[in-house]
Amino acid sequence: MEKLPHAKHSAGKVKGLKDYYKKYFPIGVAVNMAALHGPDSALIVQEFNSVTPENDMKMGPIHPEENRYNWKNADEIVSFAEQHHIKVRGHNLLWHAQAPAWMFKDSAGNQVSKEVLLQRLHDHIQTVVKHYKGKIYAWDVVNEAIDDDSTKFLRNSMWYKICGEDFIPKAFEYAHEADPSAKLFYNDYNSEHPGKRERIYKLLKQLVDAHVPIDGVGLQAHWKLNDPSPELLRKALDEYSSLGLKIQITELDITVRAPIPWPRRNPNAVQTQPAAMPAPVAVPDSGYTATMEQKQVAQYKMVFDIFREYKKVITGVTFWNVSDRYSWLDARGGGLAGGAAATQAVGRTVRKAYPLLFDENRQRKKAYYAVVDF
């Protein structure tokens, strides 16, 4: 790909995404320890003014045992951000995935009561949020609580099985008590799709009407070359912001891949036992073709044009990973639902997703220039 010249400040410094969007909203990126200690670190400092720990603040990694917290990696990310005057988004305080098994069991291995689980949730949130009080400006408090099944409302997680709906408002209340100045978000994927959008809106309205301390909604934005449409994106932004909530794009990437095809089951076959999920059909990495590039450029341009239109309600845009050299999507099916680093991977086959603004050599792609050309 032809390398285009870097734009520069009048002082001669290379202009980054954060500088182009200085009058709009912070531009963030999800980071891990490898990104902090390798060549990505310079790119992070140059281009971004917000970071989100990809995995290191999730409940399992940071609180692996009831009486033990693992602060090392998360502290290092916060320290890196402070050193370079970068804001930090906390991700996340409650999720059905990457929750440690001990959270739901007593010493005898039995399921705990609602009262015990809420107390453990309180202690976890209070400890983590207070540990970073004044250093983290926003938290994804509850992540992916809405079910993907349009006939259901909340996901049938262990949180829901034990606590019912109460774990959601309680999580926000505990976080607000621990740091009243932090901005608190509900975060989910497929939040632009009509069915799920309406159920997310329903949850948010319940929280707002009950005066739960929630500040905004995070749209994960794991998007595709043809999804969402401009109409769906604007509808979602209008609907969520009508509740008086701010919006952040929290986990942005735009994969170039089509979904992996799954084998069709014979609907007339007699099942003598529950059918196992069939293996996906292997699809080789097709490379980053010129057609894919053109479509990705157009999709990135479209969504950022709309983001700028909604600058009064959008308070941050965060990319999920730094460059195409590494993306959480590479080992996952292109059509699977689930948030970033969701636990199910599809085999060990890597199908590159090429979803970001920097290529495998950390160079700016044409999509980058489409995003900053306004």
C-alpha cells in the first residue's frame, strides 16, 4: 500500500487521531501488556488520548480468588497512561464471561444466595473502583446483560439466575458510591440492531426512571463492511440519547470478513440425544484485497461522519486493539455474537480480520485518512 505523508502540527510534531478529533471527543484504544512493552507503545502515545485495558481489569483476571486481587497489569496500564497524560476507561466491573467461578460458590461448592452474591459484588466493585479513584474517568459497569434471543430480555447468566434483575442497578449504585465523579456506562454489542436495540433501550429507561446513577451507554461497535447502515446507526444514537444519556463507541473495529458458514442440519433427522454444535466450515484467510479495502474505507468514513454529527452526545470513541498485526477477531468466527475477548474461539485457525486503521506494519491505512479527512 502506498504510504501517504504524515500531517504535522505547526511545531513539527506528527499529528495523531487525538489531534484531528481534539474538538470532538477523545480517541481511545484497547491495550494489553504486549502493546505497552513493544513497538505499539509509541503509536499509542502518538495517536490516542484514552486507553482501555483489553482484559486486565475484568473480574477474573483482577480478582482471581476471593481474598486475592491481582493489580499488577492493570496498575501498569494506569501508570503508563498517567505518564503520557492519557485518560483511562475501566473495563469492566460485571460480566457473565470471565467471572471467577468462586464468585458463585460457597466453601462447600454450593451455589451462594442472592444476599451473599450481592455482597461479594459490592466488595469487588468497591475495592476495584476505590483502588483507581481519580485515575479512571469512566467505567463499563455492566457488560452484555441483554440476551441475544429476541424473545427474552436479560441473559440467563449466573448473575441473573441468583439475583434476578437486581444485580444491574446494584452494580451502578456500588460503583457510584466508590467514586461519585466517575462516569458509569452500560456496554453491549449489536446495540444498533432493532430487536436488541429496543431491549437495551428498555433496560436503560428502567434504570433512568429509577434514578440509578448511570451516565451513558457504550456501543461496542464490532461492525462489518455493510453493517450498520447509516439509518440504523442514527436511529440508535437518537434513541439512546433521548434518555438523556451520553454515548461512547467503546470497542470499534470493522472486520473485512464475511461470517464463517456453518453446516446445515437435516430438519427431518431424528435426534436421539441433544445435538452438538457442528464444527464451522474452514475458510482460509483471503488477505486484504483491494475490494475489501475500498469497502472498509467507505464504512469507516460513513461512521465517523455520523460520529462528528453527534458530537454533543458522543463523549468518546475507542478502537479495540492497535493495529492489524493483532486483533481479538483473528481467532474468532466473523459472524459469531459476543463482545471483545468473549470466551468462545473458533478452533485455532487464524483468519485475519484486518479491522483497524493501522496495518500489520503499524502504518496508516487508507481508512485512516478517510477518518481524518474532514
